[in-house]
Amino acid sequence: MKITGLKIRAVNIPLIKPYTVSLLGKVTTTRSVIVEVFTDQGLVGIGETDPELMFTGESQQTVMTMLASHLGPAVLGIDPLDLEDLHVRMNAVCVGNHFAKAALDLACHDIWGKYHHAPLYQLFGGMVHPRIEVMWSLGSDSVEANVADAVARIEEGYRTIGLKVGTLSPEEDVRRVAEVRKAVGADIKIRCDANQAWSTNVAVTTIRKLQGYDICMIEQPVRGWDIEGLAQVRAAVEVPIAVDEGFFSPRDAIKLVRAGAADIFSIKTTKLGGLLPSRKAAAVIEAAGHQVFFNSMIELGVSVMSGLNCAVSTPNLSAVGHALNSVRRLRDDILKTPVAYEGNYIVAPTGREGLGVELDEAKMKKYSTAEVLIP
């Protein structure tokens, strides 16, 4: 089998409510790229990526350019089932550009599953978790707004609430967490994500204050490059420390494990460059005795299904609700069959081949802002 062509489309779908994140500001829409990979055997693979400049320096525009001018031409003619070769060829074209590479990785994995008439999680070793608890993450907002939103989500059935911290002062963030804890009660899990906002000293001081409110996780309290600082924070506090912006590859996982810098590792299949490197990283983390948290960008259903296929076949999942519900933040999605949820759980795509996705072409036409065909 050979790759004969690609269709690359930029897709923007508005969020229901703006989402404020430290260092990223206010997010109001997806900035996704959808790729279709065509083969000489008629199989078509679907991939997605959701770049963000403050994560890897990639944007929707750079991904479109990299795929159209560099990565796409480099993979024409190769066998999409040779997933290791796919990455060798992409890495020979450019360093980094994980989000651009992820789009092709996901699409070729989709072909792999369709070729074997099996969902990807079966090819990944089988299902460990038929369904996975998801959380609801609150953007940085006023105390009153966060409390009202948290209470509403608990009434909907969520059992894990995420709070973005770091945009406001540490004192205001502690107050927000305290008030949300008071409103939702002792049985609800609360996790916080600082998105690199704090220095080491501020992180230690603030997390020690937050410990009194039974926080189950603090994600990326310091800059992603500061492995030493992250390890210092982890050694100084009792709350489990998660790494996200400091973790982009299996090699990063090894460095972080050796440094004793994290308890929980945040996997976004697009951030790590696709399913192949994500699964390799998860294996490293499992061998080291640590846990994996499946996270997401502001993404569409294809990326969510990528994370889901990987998550249900990964044994060492964190016990908190995972962030595989980005599509619930959007006004619409692009899939013919929506991502399946049962209350606060996302459900494995049984009976569907590959990623288990099919594009709704009417919606793709409605929300696409650019298109490139190769060749």
C-alpha cells in the first residue's frame, strides 16, 4: 500500500464560552487542522492536530505550511502501515513540529486500524478501561463565576473539577480554590493547572496553602524547561505534581523520571507528535512506576478519539477525571457519529475501525477556512 495524496484543511469552531488560561489568554475558537491521507488501496486515514504557539511555537498557519510544503511531500509513496518509517521520514525533514507530525501519525494509524478491520485500542494491546472518567476544567474567572460553574457541573454528574490558576495573583487563586472546595464539598476531586505561571518559590508557597483544600494534583507549576525547579517543587510539597508543557517526547519522560520531577505525566497525543511517540512515552512512565493523565488541547472529535483509543489501552492511568471532553466545550463538531459519553465518562468506541471517526462533510465545508491538496 502507498500514500497517494493528502487533503489538508484548517477548521475553526467557536467555543460555547471563552476559556482563559495562563500564558495563552482567552481562547474563543479551535485552531485545528484536519488531514485526510489517501492510498492506492482506497483506504483513507483521518488525522487532526490542534497547535498552540505557546506550547511548541506552532500555529494553524505553520502546520498548514509544514504539511503542504515539507512533511506531506516527504511521505508520498510510503506505506502508511510502516509507522516507524513514517516518523523516521518526518524527522529527517525537520526537527520539532510535533503538532504537524501528529496529524499524519493519526491519519496513518487510522489506516492501520481500517486495514486490520479493528479499533486501534485492540492493536495497542486491548482494552483495559471500557470507559474513562472525565473532568470539567474551569478557566480562570471570578470567584463567583467559578463557584457557580463548578456547582452546575457537579449537578450534571462530574466528580472532578479542574481549576486554571496563575492568571490571577496567588492569593486570589487560593481564595478561588477555597471557595470552590466549600461549594462542591469534600467528595469532589479538585485539580489545579498553573500552565507554567509561577517561579519555584511562588509555586512552593502557593501549593502549600492549597494543600489545605485537598487538591489531588497541581499541573505544570513552573516553566516547562525548568526540570530542576519542578523537582524542587515536588520535593517540597505533598500534592502530586503533574508535568505537561515540560513533556513532549519519550526522551523527556526519561529525563523527568531521572530528575524525580513529576508524579503524573500529561499526554496529549498531538503534543507528543502522534500516537506512536505517545505510546512509547506511556511505556516509559509505566516502567518507572508513575501515572499518566490524558489531556487535550482545545480540539475536535478526531483528536479526542485519538486520546481515547490510547487511554483505554493504557494501564497506568491517574485516578482523577481525564480531559477528554474538549468537544463538550464547542458549539459543534465535525464527526458524523459524535464522541460517546455516559454522564461523566467517555466510552470506548467498540465496533468501529481505526480511530472510529467519519467526517461530516457538510460541517467540514461550513467550518473550513483553508484547503490544500497534495499532489
